[in-house]
Amino acid sequence: TTEGNQDYWSNPIGTGVTCRAAQPVFDLLGASDRNAVYYRDGGHAQNEKDWTAIVDFFLRVTE
């Protein structure tokens, strides 16, 4: 997932907590590298940095 570190509407801190809490399930399923959060400076708006992070993540996990 991608988050703006100043996007308090979508709760970037809670997103990080949820991602870390879910990691044992990803590990159990053999998908340890498929759970991630990308934080960028800013608020509630997708931008080029978000899309670059999403595409990079997709390419990494589908190799």
C-alpha cells in the first residue's frame, strides 16, 4: 500500500501497525516479500512517487 506520511485521514500510523501485524500470516503462507507499505511526504493524494512504488513492487514480486 502507499501512504502520505501527513495523510491523517487514512491513518498512516495505523496502516504501518496493520502491515506489521499481518506479516506473520504472509510468512506462514510463504509470501514474506508481498507485504509492504510505501510512505511518501505529503497528504491524501496519489502522485507519481506512489505509482512508481506500486509498479516497482509489482515487478519485484512477479519476477
